[in-house]
Amino acid sequence: MTTGLHPGGPPQDPRHPGNQQLPRQERVGPVTPHVENRTRSSVITARAAATFEPVGRSVATARSFVRDTLQGWGFADIVDDAVVLTSELVTNAVVHAGTAADVLCLRSDDGVRIEVADRYPEREVPLQSAAVDMGHPDREGGRGLQLCAALAGRWGVEYTPTHKQVWFQLDLPERPVGTRTAGPALPADLLPLADGRVRVAVVQIDRGGSITAWNEDAEELFGYAAEQVTGKPLTDLAAWPHTPGTGTGVAEALQLSRWEGSYGMRGADGRVTPVYASHLRVRDTTGDPSTVCLVVRDHERAVLQTPLRGPAPDTTTVQDGQATDPFEVFIGSPAPDDLDGLLQRTVERARDMLDGDAAFLLLATDDETELEVRASTGLPSARQRFARVPVEAGPGRYGSARMPAVHDDLTAVPGAVPLLSGTGMRSVVTVPLKVEGRLTGSLGVAAEAASRYSNEEALRLQFAADRIALAVESARLGELERLRRGSLSFLVEASDLLAGTLDRDQTLALMAQMTIPTLATWCAVYTIADQASEPYLSYVLHEDEERIDGLKALLSRIPPPEPIPTPGARIWTAPGDAAHQAALRTSMRSLGLGEPPTLGSGIGTTLSTASAVGGETVVLPLVARNRVIGMLTLGKPTDEHFRQEILELAEDLSRRAALALDNARLYSERTAISQSLQRSLLPPELPLVDGVEVEVIYRAAGEGNEVGGDFYDLFPIRDGAYGFAIGDVCGTGPEAAAVTGLARHALRLLAREGFGGPAVLERLNSAILDEGARSRFLTLLYGELWPQEDGSAVLKVVCAGHPLPLRLRQDGTVESAAEPQPLLGVMDDLELYEQTVRLDPGDVLLCVTDGVTERREGTRMLGDDGLADVLTTCTGLTAGAVAARIMRAVERFASDAPSDDMAILAMRVPGLPKD
């Protein structure tokens, strides 16, 4: 990949010098205002270009390039859309068209334009003389253009004689410019009161919650010098209000992009000063986030407080004969896309409007069969958030969802509002949220006293719900769209990662790492070897590494979930129950009332593990090729539930992960079978030959191959006589290995039947030719070895088309020890003869295959002469040292991995020991 970044100024297109008009331009897709010809009326302020080779991994590299570029420009709002579109278009170029892809990113004041060009213009997109049907979205062809039409503000296609280019433009979300809010000119006596100079403390907090900056006003307000507080957590100074029903603490507030509100600060004198603060989360040039806090005394909050968008009328104010509902003050206050803020403000205002003790809001699923808790106040919201209850039927159904309802006393109708069970609330009023007659949610206000509400309060709450329903539904749909786009990008990345490995253990690790912490807090993967086997706990991961061991110990002590093939997530209560019992036993033991706990190594470990798995746990089956091969278990910490959208995303991931895991299993099984069969073709342990040193080095080419077309053997024929062979079958891999097995076993059998060397090879030649189309050429050096009493050795060799053996004498001279004869597997009638060679004490006989002599580096080849030169340096070395030096020289001759099998057989006669 080649890249370039050119900030500033309108760029010239590198593919069209001078930015001239292209010879041909066409628009594609349905004729709409969103699809238009190329235009560059905006001022280009920066550009980034890259070229990607036509290989599969280029798609992931292109996504990373676009993501890094847009994030570097500060365009995080459109990163997901840009990555998805680029992924589809680059896939079309490098995978389907099979050409390199040129990606160009252009930044302007109003958005980003991305161009993807390939060099295969014949694959044209249909012209749009009429509306074009691009087919079903699940069909591979045309999907990239459908995504362009759906996600891009403008897009199009351009052609030249050598390139085809698809481009799209993504507009930035509109941001208000100018005055945000303004108030009228007021008399001096109506202005907010401040005693003396207003001091604004500026405190900066790093990503870990520790103070990194503390200005002079902060020193004056709270009495601490900067060096006293720098590096300390803000939680040591902040007196945070613990309001029932709100789950936001100081740590959570510091993680929010913006927060504003009241709390207390402990001064050096020990007193707590009420303050009003505005927090803004920023990041520095290296991307490290931090939070800037502006703090004033609470009675001077007018300096920082953001005014409401409308006046705050009193409920008693009457305009045009009608009372103004305080709910109007809230509507529209949060950002339109801030669903959580909108819902939380809604329940807080509803509670205040009806003077209740608690309020809650639930949103309906798409099929209106369940309601999901999304916001509450005055209730243990952390326990209830994202919990789901059925609307129509089933245990714990929510029967008062579709119509306004008033319950005077919940103790008389237990379970009528499942959310309030065990909370102490007795009276409640609930109203539905509807859009165009469709149930979208339910809003309720509750009180601890009985008979608190009447139909009048129900009407007031319904009136407020009717006005907020459309805004809530719009924000919810926006959130779902963002989740969908993020999910699509997540699944694309996950598929790439899972497809990139065939190792089972690595696949298991990837499955867990992709889910944590994106989908869940902890994850466990169970695998099933076969239908008769029980599920086995194969991998455990928690976002807090210190809790992994305790979690693994807990899951090991409980029965695994049932391997049910039904798709979708199902609740699994066993981990939570076991954790609760372990925590209970630990608590009793701490009071001296029970036995020691069985979970973890101590009280702290037990309680932390119980907290980690105390929330909702779900199990998703891993189904591949109509068989359950495992289960993916996801869990949340205490009192947390899964969102339905997250479970749907996890289900999509589990399908991809199951197929990847099964592919890894099949690959491992076949590799094991292949290696076992290949090992059966290797000779057993070589025999010890009295008076002769023997060393063999063997390397099979190709990943996963232990045996190829080269082979060797050394075996006893009869007392005092040994047979040896080194050969090379044409080709490599399993096909060549099959002929290898035939040759090796035939040599042993024929030699032990008393046949001499020429007769053995002639009969082997006939056996190879009998294989017909499966036969392969074979070069073979075969010999018989007789060690002599005087310390020498006599050899009779036949060299059938094989590289000639080399003899190294003690004086360093090297010579051929045989003459070349025809190879096997070609002709029916062979006339072979054997030659006698005598090895004196200190002599070495070196036999190799052509993978050694034909080792290449560019146009250079080691060759017979090069091998002889290396052998001359081996005088006085043992047979093992000679073989090792030859192999080292071959490996160093070229940097690339060997493309052919290699075998080296070295025999040395050391001579008789001296007295």
C-alpha cells in the first residue's frame, strides 16, 4: 500500500493531470437528487490517497486507512458509514474485479468525499437511462451501490479508458453557528448576586480520574495547593450526591462527553463547599482523553449554568385561559439524538409533575410483545435497566401497557406492574406512549402511599406522554440506526479476523476477545467434541483480568449449559445462583457461622467473582453444519441486563464464529491425519552400523508436510551387510509421498530376498510403471554396504538418474563415486549395473537429492560444483557435522523458503581405534 497526505489547498487529481474533464461520466442507480455527477465546488482543505494491491487482506487495510484518516480529521460522526462503503467498493475492486484499488479521501468544509477506482473498466455499472433494479440486498453483486444510495449524500460513477471510479460524499451533521442563547438586558438589581470576585476553578482530570491540573482559583476556593492534589483521584475531594434512582457517580460523570450539575468539594479545612460544575471531555493531539471541569460556588451557578431553551413557567400561570404544563419546559431540551438523556429527563419531570416518589419509562420492542426498561428515577435503576417484561401473556406480564391505568394499592394486585415488585411502592399511574396508534412505550409514576392518584393525574400524564412520544420514537430510531451501522462494521471486522486463522485455540481466543467488552462483561466458550461428548469449558475471559481465575473456578464447579440447537439467546441462571450461594457462604463464614467457601482462594476473590457474574447470563448455541459444536456464554455483572439489539448482534457473531470454529476443527483433524499418514512413510529409527558413522537430514517442502517426494532409508539385509537408498520422486506433497512409500517398502523387500542392486531397481521400475496414470518419475541412488575388519568399508552402488554421490578423501579431494544411469518410471527395459566403491578410514560419502544442488537465489544455483566446494571444507568432521554444514550452506545460499524437498545422507568410515 502506498499513501500520501497533502493538507491545504484544492488538489489535482493524480489520475487526471490538470483536473481536466473526464472523457465519459455516467450516473448509476435510481434517478434521485442524491445521485449526481462529479462536482468539486467546495474548497478541498486536505486529502489522503492510498493504493491497495489485489489481495484479500487489502480490504481490511483500506478500512483502517479510511478510519484513521477521518478520525485524524476529527470526523468521527461519519466514520462508520465511510468504512462500510469503502469496504464494499474496495472488495469489488480487489476481490471481484481482481485489480488494484486506488482510494482517495478529500476533506472540505461541508463533508468528506471518497473515491475508489479500479483498473477494470469493462465491469461497468448499468447506465441509468431508466430506473435500475439492483436486486435483493443479500445478493453479492450491486450491494456496494445499494449502500451508497442508502448512506451517502451524493454518489456516482465515472469511466475512463483505463479506470472505473465510484465516488460518494458524506455530509457532516449540521452544527449550530453563532449565538446559542441570549437573555434580555436587565436592571442591575435583577442580576444574579455574587459576593466579590467570582472565582472559576479549572481542574483537569486524566482518563484514570486523577487530577492533572489545578489553577489558582481552585487553590483559593478549596485551600489546596496544586502540588497537594495533583495525581490524587477527584473522588478523594468530591462529595457526590447519592440520589436514589440515579446510577451516575463521579467516575461515570467524568466519562461522559459533557456533564453539568451540583455536588460538593471537601476543602483543606474539612468543610464541604456546595459547587456547580460544567464538565467537558476532550482529547489531546495524541488521542489521550481527559475531562476539563469548570467549578464555581453553587450560589454563583449563573456563571456556568446552561439556560433552558424555553421559559420555566409555573403551573399556576395561565395564558389564554389555559394552564401551562411544566412538561413543556423539558421537551426538546436534550439533544435530539440523546435518547438516554431524553428518557431520564422525562421520568424526572414526570415524577416532579405528579409529586411522586418514583417514575419509570419502558420502550416496546419492534413486535410490541415486550417492554424494555430504559430509564427510572427513585428505583434501583441499575438492577432494572434493559430488563424485559412481556406485554400480553406469560409470567410477570405488564398488563397495563396499552391503556392508561391507575392502581390504588399494588398490594391488592401483586404483579400488576412487575417493575415495582419489592420496591415499597403502593400506588401507581401508567400511560402508554403511542405513535400513529402503535405502542412504543409506557410511562409510569409511583408513590409509596396508597390511593395517591386519580384519573385527573392519569389524564395529565397521558397529555405529557402524547407530546413526548414522537420525540422519543425519533430518538430511538436514530439510536437503532447508529447501532445497526456500528453492528455492520463490527461484523465485517469480526468476519475478517475469524477468516484469518485456522487454528482452533486462536479461533476460541478471538471469539472471546471480540465480545469483551463490546457485547458483554465476561465470556465463556464451551466446545463439544462429538455428539456423545459432554460440553467442555474451553475458554474464559473477563474484562478485568484479575477476575478470570475466579470466574473459571466458578464455571468449572457447575454443570455446563444444555447444548440446545434452538437459535437465539436463552437465559442461564446457574452461574448467578452459584455466585450468590458462594457469596452467602463467605458472608456467613466471616461471621463465624459457616464452612469455608469453595469458590476462589479467599473472601475477596469470592465476593468479586460473585459481583462479576451476578447479572444476566445468556447462552447462544454454536451451530455449524446442522450440529451443535459448542456454546457461547455471555454475562453481565451484578444487576445488569442485555439489550435486545446486543443479543441480536451476538447471535449474528455466534453463527460466524461457529463456522470458523468448525473449519478450524476440520483443518486440525485433516492435518493430524495427513501428518500421521506421512509419518508412516518415514523409515523407523536407523540401525547402528559397526565401523561406519551415518547421519541423515531431511526437510519436506510445503506447510504441514512431513514427507514429500524425497526419501531415504538404511536397513540391514543380512549379517554384516546393509542396504541404503536416497531418492527423489517427481513432484512434492501427498501424491509424491505415495510413490515414496511404494519405493521404500519395495527396496527392503527385494533386497532381503537376495536380489542384487540392478535387479532390485529393475523390479522397482516395473512396479512404478504398473501404477499407470498415478506413476511418477523416480531418481534413485541405491547401494549395499559391507564394513571391513581393517576399518574400511566396501559399497556397491547404482545411480539411476540421481545426483552422483561425492567421495571426500582425507587429503580434502572430492570426486564422484558413481556414474549416471537412466532414471526409473520411464522405460520398460532397463540395463543397470552396479559399481564398487571402497571407503578408506577418514573418507566420507555424501549423497543428496536435487533439492540441495538446485537451491536457487535469483539466477544463481548452488549446483554440483558448489556442493563440492562446501564438501572440501569438511575434512576431519564427523558424519553428523558434515551433514549439518552442508544443510547450513544450502539454507544460507538463498533467503527464500525452500521450494523443493531436501535429503542429505552422509556416511563416514572413522577407522579402527588406536591402541
